[in-house]
Amino acid sequence: MNFVWLDINASWSHSSLALPALHAQLDSNTKNECNWQVVRGTIKSDIASIIEQIIQTQPTYIFATCWLFNNNYINEVLCRVNAICKPKGIFLGGPEFLGNNQEFLNARPYITAVFKGEGEEMFPAFVKALLSSNNKWKEIPGWEYIENGLYHSSGEENVKDFASLITPEESELFSWDKSFVQLETSRGCFNSCKFCVSGISKAPVQDLPIRSIQNRLDTIVSKGIKEVRILDRTFNANPKRAKEFIDLAAKYKSKLKFHLEIHPALIRGEFKEVLETVPEDLLHVEAGIQSLQENVLLACSRIGTNQKAIEGLKYLLSTNKFEVHADLIAGLPEYSYNQLVKDTISLMEIGPHEIQLESLKLLAGTFFRNNSESLGIEYSPTPPYEVLKTKDISYKEISKAMTLSKILDFWYNDSRWRNLFKKIICKENDLLEEMVCYLHGTEYITQPLSLESKGILLYRFCKEKAAHFLKDVALEWIKNGLSINKEPAELFKQWHFKDSDIENPVFDKDNIRNKYYYLITESQIHWFIFNKEIERIAPIRYYIQDL
């Protein structure tokens, strides 16, 4: 039998843990009876090519894990594959099926069944049932399917003994060719956030022993991997255990870098102490803020006050040991557009290294998805199920929020423009909304921008809306190594030895290849020295002269 796994990811840098996590649980005899083949691609892969690869495997059974980003793509592939080669069964799992799946299955008769929940413990029995060519897989909890027009569901299945599972890295189907590895050191979440799939689970949080984590990190290092992304829902839910992990991670200084998601409102005790001693650049921290409005956090059942979250975020930044990213979510109940803009500015003033602003996605099975009508939430019926409007924010305002997200990516999240952009917005808060209106609906927000394009766009905005910042933009433009001959440098004047009445403190009469440009501000003269032969690259020297 040919068991074919369709592995579709957001990009080639990503790799799903689903296949190796399930495959690792099979005993050697069962593995030997299966002919496992994997067809990999991304959501941008040519569909015809993916279909051709699947057909060539002559699949007996096809499996795939569906997320909101790949669900449409996978189903487009599978409906065509089924029409061409008629496999004996097509089975799906993943977060997409944590809600009611009857409508999904009725609309897609080519799908044999979907699995709801965590599948590692049931997978060996499921595969053995398929190998025996009987229908006993239907007796396994977690499967949902349509039979004779009737919808069958046996509920949601959760792993009962997480620590006893064989690790994904032990599967020969684990991908070691990526730049990072995902590692789950705990399963479950103590939070009950109404927007999150983890918030609907009643299963207890289960932690892996630190010793077993160390063994896995040793394996990861031996494979030449440099980055580990910890998948724990709230890494610091248990401060004592979080401390133990950080102590362990520190032993891999210069060998590994760890990405963690931390709830800033819960930073305390032993965990706080260990963060003060953590080696530099060992961690990359994502701080889940979501909103700085108390009423919004309450509506989401988010643990922790906004004041505690702010204090925690400031503390993370005060360590100066690692990059900190902060998240905001547009479209949460009771979250207005004006509040969102206000929170964005507040975060800029605090100064995380990145601010990620996304729209709320109503994920399958979540409280907000199940109660969207009574809450007055309108959302897209197709993935990624983004909120279109609520009682508190209109469709136009949601659209403007996504423009704001682009603005943050262009200038705040780019370290080369961050300080200048922060200076402009934090000095004059109204300019942020001015910029949103200036760019909303334009082609700029639909495409990536180069460093140069960002500078020109910011300069033109200031020229029209905030001319008193033009010199600041011009200075940053040159400091970023951009051309003295482009528009943002038009305020600079070239200094000439013969006809200038301004004394040049950096003039080198013996070096005729140098060209000198200056910009006068209220209290200083900024001098930039360019070499005639390389002036388009960067100035060779920068000097500030006090007036």
C-alpha cells in the first residue's frame, strides 16, 4: 500500500511537524508494511505539478494536515487527484477541523474522514486498521465522516501522556534540511483566550522532562541546526519550569538561538531572575500583547491586566539581551479603530524591536467563531476567516488597520528606519493616522518596498504633511547609504572650496577625490564626505559640527 502524505507549507523555510510526529509512533513492523511517500510544496507551488507528483505515487491512501493558510490549496489538489486516480481513502487532520465539520464533509464527498484533536496516540491503531483493509478505523475516537448521508462524530481526542510519545526527530521522515527546527516542550495551555484554539481545550497542560529536552537539543545541534522555535502556547505559564528551560538553553550559547512566545503580564519570580542572566542573543521573544485596552482583554478572557503586560514588556526590553516583538490584533470584540491606533503609538513609545499587527482570524472551534453571530462579528467564510467588521470597527476601519500594519512593517519594523519613524510619530501622534489616510488604497501597500523606496515615500509624505521633519528624513537617508543624487537628499548642499563662505572642518586639501555635502539644522551642521568614485554607495565619513 502506498501511503502518501501531502505536505503543503507557507514557504520552503517551514516544515510541518504533523507527519514525523505521527509516523514516529509506529512500530518497526507497521512501518515496514507501509510504503510512505511525501509530496512537498508550498501554497505558491504549481498545483498541476503537485497533482502530477501525487498521481505518480499511485496512492492507496492520502493524508494531509490542514491549517488556515493551506486549507484551500490542499482541497483544490485533492478534489482533482480524486477525480483522476480514485484512492481508497483521503484523510485530513489539523486545526481546521476543531469545530463542526459536517458542512465541510457534505460539500466534499471525496474526503473520507477528518480527525478532530491530537492524533499521536491513535495513529498506530489507525494505520493497522487501514493495512487490514477493514473499517475498524471508524471505531477510533476523533474521526468524523459521512456515511449513507449521516454525519458521524466521536468527539475530540487529546493525547493523554505527552511525555511518553516518541519524538518527531526520531522519524526518518523528519525534515532536517530547514534553517530551524520546531520543538514542543509542553502540550496544552492554561489560558482560555476566546480567539485561540488552545483556549477551547479542556486537556491539562503536560510538560516534558528537562532531561528529555536536553537529549533532543543535542540531536538538533548534531544536525547543524542553529535555530529552535519553541511551540509552547505560553512559555512562561510555569515560571519555575521556564527558568529550568532557560538555564538549559544557556548551555547551548553560540550553538542555538531560541524563539519563545511569552505572556508579558506573567513575568515574575524565578523566571524574571533568570532573564537577567541569560546570554545575549540566545533568545528571540514574542510578547503577546493583543490589546492594551482592559475591556478588550476582558472580552477575550485574556489573563493579566494591561498594566501588568506593559510592565512585563518594559522589563523584557530593559534586559537588552534579546529582540522583543509585540503583537496587536485588529477586530477583537470591543476594540475600536481609534483604540488600536492609540495602542500602536503606546507600543512605539515603549519600543519593542517589532510590532506585529494582524486582523483577527475566527479559527474553527474557538469561542468567537462559534458565537460570531451573537457577538456581531462578520468574517470571511473562507480561509483565513479574517474578521470583516464588528460592532466596534467597520469594514473600512479594518482595511485601514491593515494599511497601518503595512506602515509598521515599512518603517518601524525595519531597524534602518525605526528610530526616525518613532521620533516622528511619538512627537506628533496625529501623523500616524495622517499616514494611514495618505497610503490607504494606494499601490504601495500591496507590494514590498526597497530601502530606497521606503525613504522616498517617507520623504514625500513629510513634504506634504510634516515639512518640519524633512531634514530628519534627509539625514537618515544619507546615513542609510542611499544616493546623494536622489530626491530625499535635495536639502543637502555641496561645499566648494573656492566659493563657500562656510568653514569646512573636515576639508582635506590633499585629497581631491573627496566631495563634501552639508545640511544645516537649528543647532548643528551635518557634514558628509563622499569619494567621487563611490559616492552612490555611502559616505566615507560623517561629522557633526555644533553651531
